Amino acid sequence: MPDALTRLIKRYAITNGPFTTDDVRARYGIDASAVLRELERDGELVRGELRPGGSEREWCDPEVLRRLRRASLAVLREEIEPADQRALARLLPAWQGVDRHPAGGAGIDRLREALVPLQALALPAEVWERDVLPRRIGAYSPAWMDQLGASGELVWVGAGALGRNSGRLALYFREDAALLGPPPAPRGAVAPDSPAHEAIRERLRAGACFFTDLLVDVELAPEELQEALWDLVWAGEATNDAFAPLRAPRLTLARAQRQAAAGRGPRAGRFAARRRGSGAAAQVQGRWSLTTGLFAGGVAADPAAGRRARAELMLERYGILTREQVLAEGVPGGFAAVYPELSKLETLGVARRGYFVEGLGGAQFALPGAVERLRALRDGDEDTLVLAAVDPAQPYGAALPWPKTEGSRRPARASGAYIVLADGDPILYLERGGRALQTLVPAGDERLERSLAALVAHVRGGAIKRVALEKVDGQSALSSALGPALLALGFQEGPRRLTLSA
């Protein structure tokens, strides 16, 4: 039979695990190298470093290799005893590098490193620079963010307005934006469609321009122009190559332009106005442009590649990814959209699937490094941490449910609110504006005292400018059970509130 050797090698491959060329030579006393290479070309065999501790490349039947891989994955899934939910709350800040770095050595390179896993995550604009980035790089200068934007390396995209003066935005490295796709739009969001919005779109389609160019080219009053422009920003349609507009009060530029126009006398002229300055340059810098070019040819052209990139990014961001976390981010299509890609990453050995955190469902995926760090957490370690309620390292209200509270409002992931975690448990919740404080544990919990001390230290450090407590657990702060402890920690008693300033 002319193909007898080929059939013999195929039968040997089917009945054995990974084997080497020398194994075949020892079994049959022949050199089968040529036949093995031919079977590899035809897809009948695969070759690689397949066995743990192997010193050379081996051959294997594809179906045998698939069975071995499935068995290995099953063993890995059963290796970990699920941790309680507090362990996830302790893991996330450490995984994301919160307070890992000292102030020394902070700079644009460390900022760039911290931003990579935070891409495509929509957070309130002010939270990025006030709460999230400084905690991950040790120190922070707005000039570093401006430098990344001015170089074209970093871009920002709006993801929904929060009132009149702020909104949520996502950050991207320009080269990754197309693959990751735009941030999810808020539920019920409708694209702005007034004549003013369309006039701005038409001008920006012609190319990026400064705000002063918009004032000249678009026939709108300054106030109306800026209102319409920011509507497009928070709808995710317009952006700027500088970060400064996000720090300026929304109508400051429009008022400055109006005042400059009203105060210009007959002899002042164009150049005299330039010498005086209108205040515009100090308030809004950079060029405005449409975001369509950032995302062109990415997710729309290859949806599967986009889902794969999003799955890899979320794994890098959280270490352990659950269905609840994916839903909290508002990923289009939900967990079902990224599940097939996560399964492929498991097959490739990039991620593991298992039941790592109890109470969060069986379909959990994790990077091997995150699993090892979860194992290494010890119950005896006392850690107290103050985080912004919307910080991605703070899992409550997203991956984990808020604790049940009686007689007070339920905490929320709101901009300007803060939560104090002790040993992974939420202990205190400071509401937005600093006027109300909620305790999330029983009154006798020994962790209350150190959680209050951590909150005071956070304020003293300048992260929160001022706290003026009027209510504690729905009662007057002055007569609350925590009143004496707050006064002992440095709060000042006033007629109606307890105050503490940075």
C-alpha cells in the first residue's frame, strides 16, 4: 500500500497524546519526518510546544489536542474555591493600581500607562482629573493631559450630559478608538437635530476649526452657538484636541465674546481688541472636530474584532470580569455580545473561566494574574480606602449590590459622592455635595472609627474641598451618634452643620 506509512502515523497520532519525531522512530524504527511534515501541511497534525515542561516541539492530532485542552480547562476551573464578594472589592483597587505609586516619578509616561486599561470607559468629566487619575499615578498635573491631547495621541468623546454644566466622557488613544468603538449612549438619548446643531455639523464637516472660526462661519449668537456645540459634545458627535474646554464653565466664553463685542468702541478696532484680550483663549483652547473620523472603519467594518478588543480591554481593566460588570458599563449587546470572545480567549489560554467570586454567576472570566492575586488576599489585612463612588475600582452599584440600609436613601454611583471601604466592605457613603453621610454597617461596628478617620484624611489631603454635614443617617449631624467622633476628628460645629475643609 503506497500510503501505508501515512495511515500508520495517523493511527498512532489518534491513539496517543503529543509525541516527538523520536517517539515515532523508537516505536517503529523508521524516520517519519517527511510524512509528519506532509500531514501538518494537510491539517491532519498540529505542531508546537504542547506538553508542560517539554524541551522541544511535538506533534499531535487536532482532535486529541482539543480533548486535552478541554480537560485541562475543566481542572483549572475547579482549582479555585470561590472567594466572597468582599475579596473582589479588595482586589479591584490593587489591580488598578490605586495609591500604588508615590508622587515621585509621576509624569506623562505613568499617566499614559494608567490610561491604557481605562479606555472607552465613560465617567463624569471632572472625576477623571479630580479622583481617578491622581490616585493611579501618585501625582497629577493637568498639563500632562493637555500634552497628550495636543500631540493627537489622546482623544475624548462625550457620553451623555449630566445637567447643564457637565457630562460623562470616555478617553481613547487615537490608534485604538476605531477598534473599541464609541462609548455607549445613555438610554433614551436622542441626537440633537435643531437648525443650530446642523449648522455646526456642516461647518465641522469641512474640517477642524477653532471656536473663533465657528463664531465667524456659523450665524448664531455666541450663547446659542456654545449651547448647541456642547449638545453635540455630550451626544458624542463633537470633540476638541484640548482638555481645557472641559474645565471651563460652560458659558464663560460666550459671555466673554458678548462683552468684548459690546465694549468695543468706534476707535478700538480689531487690533486693539486683540491687545486687550477677550478672555476667550484662556477659557477654551484647541480645535473642534467631529468624532466620525475617529471611529471610521473600525467596529462597523469588523464587529467581531471590535467585540474581541472590548473583551480584552475589560479583562485588563478589572482582572475578573462578570456579567454584572459588563451590564454596568452598558456594553452594546450586553454580556452575550462579549461571551463568545471571552470563550475564545479561554481556549487560547489568555483567560480562565470559573466561579471565582461567589454570588455572581458561574460565567466569570479572569486573567491568570488576577486569580493568583485573589488567592493571595488574606482576611487579617486591615485596609481602609476612600474612593469616588463612580471610580471603576469601586465595585458596589456595578459588579456588586449595595448593602441594604434601613430608613435612609440607597447609595448610588453619583458624581461627587464618595464611599469608604474597610476590608472590602462599604462602611460610609458621603453624598454628593458633602451635606449628608450614611453609615452602611451597624452602629457598633469597630471599623466605623477608622473609616471616619480615613474620610477626614482624604479631605485634609485636598481630594475633597469641603464637607458641610447637615445629616447623618437622616438625622441632624449635630445631634447624631457620630457627632462627638466627628468633632474629635476635626470637624467644626456650626449653627446647622459640621464642617471640615481641606
